[in-house]
Amino acid sequence: MPKPIVAIVGRPNVGKSTLFNRLVGGRVAIVEERPGVTRDRLYKDVEWCGRVFTLVDTGGLDFQETDEISEKTRRQVELAIAEADVLLFVVDVRAGLASGDEEIARALRRSEKPVLLVANKAEKFSGEHYDFFRLGLGEPIPVSAEQGLNTGDLLDKIIQALPEQEEETRLDGLIRVAVVGRPNVGKSSLVNRILGAERVIVSEQPGTTRDAVDTLFEHGGRQFSLVDTAGIRRKSKINEATERYSVIRALRAIDVCDVSLVMLDALKGVTEQDKRIAGYVHEKGKASILVVNKWDLVKKDGRTADRYREEIYQELLFLTYAPVVFTSALTGKGVRQLLDLVTLVWEEFSRKIGTGSLNDLLFDLQFRFPPPAQKGKRLKIFYGTQIKSRPPTFVLFVNDPELMHFSYQRYLENRLREAYGFTGTPLRFHLRRRRE
């Protein structure tokens, strides 16, 4: 399930960024005395008492300013409020209640979200600042972000305010598919071709898709949840607050999917941004298929597809386990093959290997190709077990985890794939020390 979101809002220069840094446990946001430093939103995951949530730092809200930067900052804050599950409204104890605070409080009450009123800079807070009760948001929580005073109590209250964790409910066998890639590679056109209807807007202009669109459909007796996402551009290329929000939603779609269709443009090849997107999918442990779109526009000979495949794998060395499919969303070429492949990759993503079979293979692999020795000491793998699937994850019990060289782990992974398949899915290994 997606992590709940907690957004920090307030006037400029009340210490929001300092509080953000304190709660996330590190210097992430820029902290200056000059108001207006934080304009874009910053996101960071926080874990407290077994709960994980995403904390968002926002720019200072000033409804009196009408310049372009202030308007863009307000738009960013509005988006943060709209997506948040809990809001932290930070006020300045030293400065006291300001007219801007009351205007912000009215906006937060209209959101109908849980709001925690945080009285910052309360190093000498004595409880007499009753004017903050006029905001209608309950009793202020005194903290000092700079000194860390009462921030643990604040985290406790945040956890209490978060929505209750629900058990994930999904249809049995439902395959969640996210279509991801750079802008204008044909994601929406592919989704429309798969669904056989104009379910999402298709345009030649990059950036048309602003949100993740989730559609249920059935193919070959399987049920699918298909998500079309906004194009993911480099941070330096993102100018609008709305687009930043769309990119975040696209990344979240990857977080919760089973299979990612990483779309590439056949005419442009693998770009640096394609590598970043594919790398994010790989790091999140998602099954993936590399979809080369606009294949109908490529001049071909007998080996064109093989050459393209080799070039793609050279650029994406970490993703050579992902199959490559050549499609044309315009003509429909390769789409049926793609859906059949999604089902296969999902089954491989969900595969579980028996412990006995796995250890027979590990014993045989060590016998045929013993691990190299380091400083006279050789790695020994006593036994292994698969602890989970989606992605397949293995624990290997060894004499010394530091003796596992990356080349030998790659050898084990390659032989596992030869023996069991695991098409389209990353494999994860954890090493644990055990005495002989």
C-alpha cells in the first residue's frame, strides 16, 4: 500500500525546513533566515514506532504577495495539502499569532484533513500563548526544531493521526502493470491499443498525461490493472508544480505495481533518462519488460531486431534479465505478444523455489566452480532458502559474507536463471554468517 503523506505548511521563516530536517534525521532541506528559500516540495520517508510515512517540506505561504514566485509556491503548497493525509501547521511562538496564520488556518480547515498545530521555537514556551487557540485547530504542540525539544512527542502524535493501516485487498491473481517512460514515447497510445478504446487522452504534445490512470481489464483469463503514467523527465527539465506532482504519482505507480513496461523510443534509442527510469524500476525490485515503441518507423533488415536488442542490453547492463518487445502502438504490432509476456513475467516474478531443490543446485555449483579464495580463506555456502517472492529473494548462510565477491554472486544468479527461468524479474540475495 502507498505510504501515508504528512505535509508541513506555514508562513515563511517559521522554521518548517528546520523541523523537516529534525524529523527526517538529517540535513536535507536548505535552512536560511531569509524567507522563501523552500519553493519546491521536498519528500523524505520517516519511520517511527514501526510506521513509515512520507514527510513533505513546503514553501512559505504568503497570501499577500502576488509575484510569480509566490504564486508558484502557493500552487506547490496547495498540491501538497491535496495529497497529504495529515498536515503539520507550523507557527512561530516568538513572533506570536500573525494575520497570515489565520488565513492559512482557514485554508487547512477547508481541506478537512487532520491538522496538528505545531508551535515552533518554543525553547522557553510557558503555555501562556493562548492566542493560538483562536486558529480553531486545538492545543498547540510546543517544539524546538532547532534543539529537538518535544519532536519525539510530535512524532507520536503524527502516528496517532495517520489513517489506520489496512490490509491490502486485491483480486486473486490480479496483475498490476505500470506503463512508464519519458514523455512522448507513446505510453498513452499503447494503453489505448491494449484496452481497445480511447480510455486516456492521447496527444503529440509531451506532458499530456498529468496523473496515473488505473484501468481494470481481462486478457487470456487473467485480470490486469493497467496504469498509464505521466512522462518522467529530468528534474532540471521540470518547470511546473503540476508536472512535479505527476512525476511523483508515476514513481508511486512503479512502487505498487508488479510489472513495469519500460517504454523506449525506437527512433531515439536508450537515453540517459531511460537509464534512470529503468534503474528506478530495478532498484524497486519490480518485474519489467522493455517495450520498444514506434517499431513501424524503423527501416529493417534480417538482423535489425537482434542489433537493437544487443544495443539496448549494452546500455542497460543491469536489466539484461528483462525481455525486449518491439511494438507499434499505432498499428497494434506486438501488443498481443506483449500481454502474453506480461503474464509470463508475473508468474516468474511470483515463482517460489523449494529449499531442497535450491540447495542441490547450490552444492552442484560450488562443486563445479568453487568460490575464489581471498587471503587464503574461501567462501563456503552452507545452505540457502528463498524467503519471499515478488521479487524472488534468497538468504544464503555462509562462513563469512565479506568473502562473497560480486562476480561469484553474479555467477550464482546466472545459473539460477538457467535452472529456473526468472524471466523479467530481478533476484535479491541476503548473506548471513553461520559457523560450520
